[in-house]
Amino acid sequence: MNRKWSWNGAKGIAVTVASVIFPLDEELELLHGQYTPQIQEALTRLGSKMPFAQAVEEIWFGEKIHIEESVLRQTTYRHGQAAEAIERAKVERLETKMTPASARPKQILVSADGAFIHLTNGEWREVKTMVVGEFARVWNGKKGEIEVKTGDISYFSRSYRIREFERYALAELHRRGVDNAEQVVTVNDGSEWIQSFADYHLPQAVRILDFRHALDYVVAAGQAVYSENSDAFRRWYQPLPHQLKHKPPRCTIAELCLLTTKAESDDQLAIIDHARRYLQRRAEMIDYPHFQNQGYPIGSGSVESSHKGVVHSRMKQAGMRWAESHVDPMLTLRNWVCNGRWSEGWSQVASYYWQQQRQEFQELGRRQRPTSPPITFADVTVRETPVVKEDLPVVAPQENPPAYKPAADHPWRRDIWPTREAWRWN
């Protein structure tokens, strides 16, 4: 959209007098700014993958274009905001009209977890990440055993509050066809917001408490009675990981009940009792022998590793601080990169940009449109003015007017008066 401006001398300001959209600009999918869409895509992609100063160097070595770091930063944030708006619009369309998912996976794993990043105001903000992948049994030749591996992993990361996070995770779950899966398994720690997320999206899923997370409660109970590095603790703890993994949950819970007899203080007893109650309430979620027999994963390593790959590698490097308004746009771009869907996402940026331009153009036209209807001839009352006749002086024409002769110093006489041809061309 191109705007024409006019200077208003009375008010001392420039005012908009016309706005137009060039059809060729929209047809070529040109974006805001002085650089081509290809260069802006390169700027945005590099800005979402590495610190802005490094991205400036890569643009110089790759394209031989010198770009200020501030320009690259603004370009990345601007397109990140467009990307976030595009992803939110997908969810809002699904809420209006839910279309059938095309993907039909056999076994789906869904996990969620949180990591913290530093804001410019000094606060720490939790970034929630949902991981969706397909799992299957594979043979590990080195170990000589069957393992459960998760592949084709995709991510959804935002710093939204839990209810907003639950809502906008719908698009990725729908794209992966979670509702069409033959088996859905969710492996997480015991955080309340994660269980609420599972209640909202995955009521049919098999819930599994992360094995390492459950084992941490066993370790905490043992260390409350024995010293951490003592031989007594090592002897007590050594058989428990195998027991928790291969025997029914009641065996490990019974071991914690026996440990209470060795507590020497109320604090030790409280720690042991807390661990016992925590695992006992989640007995169905720590039945690891059954889960392994079914071929289900029992660890949430896929979502824990996502913190490093999606969030930390770009947004939690040394000295980094983020403005609150920039966090989610950057996370959206990070999801496009890490999900391998950059081309698909970027292809929608130009359409979104021109849609916004058309809306702005229409809104500007409505503001400039006169509020009162135009005046027509029907609105005008014609009044007849009476003609007043007055006596006007009568001037008699001269019978023989004197002939006109140019003066002696007239330009014609000096040959400098413009000719008819001179008037035509000048």
C-alpha cells in the first residue's frame, strides 16, 4: 500500500490525501521494507537460529549485503509476530469448524514440560513445550535387547498461561492426528499444569509418570535416613531402580514403608511419608513392568531434550534477556525451524501481510469517507431574485474610430516580440 502526503501549512502537519495498493506489489508478494522477500526470509530464518550479531555476519558472507543488527532484529520480530498470528488463526478456525485430521498414526506419544528464560525486566518466565512423536519398538544390537524409540518429533512452545497454552496447542495436535491414533501415551512428571493439560486434550491417553522422576522420590527418601555418599545408602538404593522398573509398584512402596522404621526424627519421617504418599497416589502411573510389556515408553527424555534444542540453544545463551512481547513470536519461529516446516509457514507470511494491508486500506477509507450524505439538487431551495431595472447611461458608438498605430519603441518595431511559433513551443 502506498500513501501520498500533503503539507497542511495552517496546521503545520503532513496529512494523508490518498492511499493506494499496487496490484503488482501484491502479485510479486513483496513485503514491508527495502529488501526482497528472499533476503527478508534469510534474515528472519538466521535471526531465529542464532544471535543477531552472528546472523549479520552470515548474511554478509553469504549474500555480501551489509545489514545493521537493529534492522535484522526488527525484521525477525516483525515476521515472528506474523507467524504467531497465523498459528493462532489456525486454532480459531478449528474452533469454528473442526475439519477431520488427515494423519492417521499408529502410536503417538505426547509429553509436556517447562523451562525458564530471563526477561529484560529481571523476571524469569516459564516456556511450556509440548512434544508429539510416534513411538515403536526397535532392536538394539549393541545392548542385545528391544527398546522403545520415539521419532518424527514436533514441538509447540509458548510462554502462555496454562489455559491459553492448552487452547493454542490444538493446531499441532490436530495436524499430527492425535484423535486418529490407535494408541496415545503421555509420559510426564507430576506437575499439576501438565496433568491439567492431559485432562483437557488427552482424556483417552495412557498416563505414565516419568521413570526418572519417580526414582527421584525414592532417592530423596533414602537420603533422608542415610548420608548421600555413605555405603549404607548405596547398599539400600542399589536394587531399587531394577525393582521399580521390573516389579509391581507395591514392592517399592512397601520398601518405603519399611524405611520409616529407621527414621530418627520427625523431619526424616515427613520426607519418607511424602515420597510414599506421592507414589502411592500414582500407583497406576508407575506400573512400569506392564508398560514395558505393552511397548510403551516410560521416560520423558524427548520433551526434556527439547528444552536444549528449541529454547536454550537460541533463547538462553549467556547474557541473553528478552522483552516479554518478543518471546512468543521468537518461539513460533523456533517451532517452524525445529519442526522442519519453515517453507510451509513462510509461504503464509506474504498472504498474511497483504491481508493486513487490505484491511488497513479499507479502514483508512472508512475514516476518510464523509459522515454526512452529499448535497443534491433536491436539497437546494431555488429562490428567484427580482430583477431591478435601473436607468443605465447610453454610450453612442463612434462612427470612425482612430486607427491604432504601435509606438516607436514598441517591441514589434525592435524585432524582439515573441512570434506565434514562440508562443506555441514555450
